[in-house]
Amino acid sequence: MTKKNSKEAKEPELTDLPGIGPAVAAKLEGAGIFDLMSLAVMSPASLGDAAGISSAVARKAIQASRDLLDLGFTDGVEYAQKRANVSNIITGSKEMDNLLGGRGIESRAITEAFGAYGSGKTQLGLTLAVNVQLPIDKGGSNGKAVFVDTEGTFRPARIKQIATGIGANPEKVLKNILVARAFNSDHQILLLEKIGEMVKKGEPIKLVIVDSLTAHFRAEFAGRGQLADRQQKLNRYMHELMRMAETFNVAVYVTNQVMANPAQLFGDPTTAIGGNIVGHASTYRMYLRRGKQGSRVAKLIDSPNLPDNECMFFVTDKGVVDKA
């Protein structure tokens, strides 16, 4: 049996690597390293410290993990084939789906929505948490959602209301949403490791929602003197989100707070928290705001393949929809 065939037959584990036995693997998992990708990107020194092994053994294990994962360059055709398993989740509004390329938010990507209080960011997240459970032919991913709640915004009653609105079983829908309240930024970072553990154990998680992304970072690192520390920690968190989206083929939806930019004299001074670090890490960025007659407006600010555009949507008993 060739290496390729055996890899298809069984997903390689940490214990398949030279010098990594069950005891060392347990130490690595205790340090938050659960898969080959996490190990492959480490330095021999950091792996040696985490696992209590020599740098020579660490170097050999890292090289073996990179060989197994076949990390390196591929041509464009092969890359396109790898992206063939990207899935989508409808938003509930066809207009917003079209704004995002026609099929809603996508896996292996971070979709960020920023806007003022009441602009519909959380409501979109709750609607996506319901819609991800729909069959693939109905615009869902036939999977579960994880909701990382940093501001106490998750409401089971609202989930039941949206589920009832689309004709789904409200209790069953609620059961398929895994909720965790993050009480500080460290807890928020730790929860990403927990999500990785759950996926490894077979949970069919297809969507991760973080509402809101920056609340704890903003509260804990106040003032200009701590800005560099905040941005560094936020940068690490965003890269962990990106890695998780890519490794587990999940869609990531994050909401973000805003502030007024005092340097802008004309136009809308609203700007997202987190600066370029969040902006560059997010695959798709939408600015949500209130519109006329109870409507909301979503404006696509940044995308790797779509033009800037905007659409109108409404928030009703059924969640995010095209018309009230």
C-alpha cells in the first residue's frame, strides 16, 4: 500500500510520527496541539518545550508531519480541485446571498459583519446558525453551529422563533447549536482549541460564529499604551480562526464593533475596530447599517473575487429576509 492510499484510508495522527508516543501526544494535546497541521508549523524548540523531547526528535517529528501533509506548492488546477469541497450557507436573504457571490457565506473563509448597535449583525449570525442545519440542496451544510458568545447576545427563544419561521423543529435546531460564553480574551482563544477537539471527536460542525470578535480585546487593552499588545493578541486569534476554517473546512462568521473615525471630515465616519489586522484576515467584510422604513443595508467592503456592492434586507420573525 502506498503512502497516499494509506493516508486516504486513515487520517494520520500524532502517534504516527517518529518519537511521538501516547504519553508525548497527551502532553501535546494538553498544550493545545491536536493535529499534524498544528505540529507541522511549529519550530523544533517550541515543540521540544511543549512535549519534553530533544530538539533532534522534535525536528524529525516536524519533518515527518510535513511529509505526511504534503505541505508545499500546487498548480492552479490542483488547487481548484481542493476548493471543490467548499460549502455555502444561505443568509435567508437572496439579495445578501447575491452580494456574497450567490450562495451565501462560504466555508474555508472568514465573513465579517461590522456595524453599529441594532444593524442586524447578531440577527444574521442567529439566522446562519439555523440555516447551516438545512440540507445541502436547500442552501445549508447539513451540520451543526458553534456560537461563541462574548456579549450575552445568544437567545434560545430567538433561535426557536427563526426555526419555526422556516418550518423546522425548534427543539432539534436548538440542540444542534453548541453555545459557549467567553468571559475574557484568553477564554475566547481557548474555546477555539475546544472546537478543534469537538471536530476531532466527530461533531459535524460546519459553522463557527463569534459574536462579537473584538469586545473583550477592546475592554482589556484600553488606551494607546496597550494598543500594540492588543493588536498582537488579536492578530494571533484571527490567524487561529483562519487556520481552523481551512483545516476543518468550516465557515466562520464574526461580528465586529465600530467607532467613529475623528479624522474623517466627509462621508460616514464609522470604522471597524481592530484596524488592518482584522481587515486583512477577514475574507469577506460587510458593513451593516440601518436603512429607511425598518430596513437594513449590507455593503460589501472587501472580497477576494467580488465587486463592492450593497443590498437591502430586513430582520423579521423568520430572521434575515428580503422583504418585511
